Amino acid sequence: MDRKKVVEADIEARSSLRPVELSYRLIRPDGEVRYVRSIVEEIKDYRGIAVRTLGALQDITEQVKAAELLRENDERLKNAERLAHVGSWRWDLKSNKVSWSEEMFHIFGQPPTYEPSYEDILQAVLPQDRDRVERAVEACD
């Protein structure tokens, strides 16, 4: 699969006027699999004939592994929220954008296309507690 991607990128680099970027796996002689990002560019003369190939390779194995761990942790959190019937949310104060976890949509009875707001969260707070919550939020500014 990765070999095919590399061959296709090579063909593209030979016919392109721009650099070609590609991420793929490679297997070292000791059998270890590494992930790399490559950029390749064909240098052509005034007739358009390739006279040189330039390239760079960066080992991105640690970034790929970290991204995979994040995906796994996100999946575990999603499952834990679903099983415990709890949700989580984030509020970006600068953009005033609120993001809900999947379980929050379920708890509030809203479809995934619904765009939540801070006001939605505040309305869910018991009326006698709203002032306290609003003061706590204001104190964060």
C-alpha cells in the first residue's frame, strides 16, 4: 500500500512543476517500522527536462504514535461518557463557541447538527444556582 503511494508520488514529481509531499511507512533493516514525511522536487532545465531531483525526509514516527494515542484516548473517553451517561463541553471565550461531546447532545436531546451555546448550558443550571455560576464565569475573565 505505501509502496504504491511512493511510486505514484514519484510519477507526480516527475510531471509536476511543484514539490510533492508524501507521508508513508518504511521498514528499517532491523524490521522496525518508521513513519516519514517526504518532499521531492524535480529540477528541470529550460527545455523542461529533469536535471536533478531534490528531496528531504523527516521521521514523524513519534508524531504518528502520539496522534494514535490521542485517538485511542478520545475513543475511551467517548465510551466512558456513553456508559456513565455524562457529557463534556468546552467553551472558547474568545470566539464564544461551545463544543459538546456526543453524550451531551444525547443528554440535551439535540441532534448532532445542533450548535450549542453557553446560554444552553446556563439554562440547564437550576434557577437558584444561575447567579452563582454567572459570577464564577465572570471571575474567570
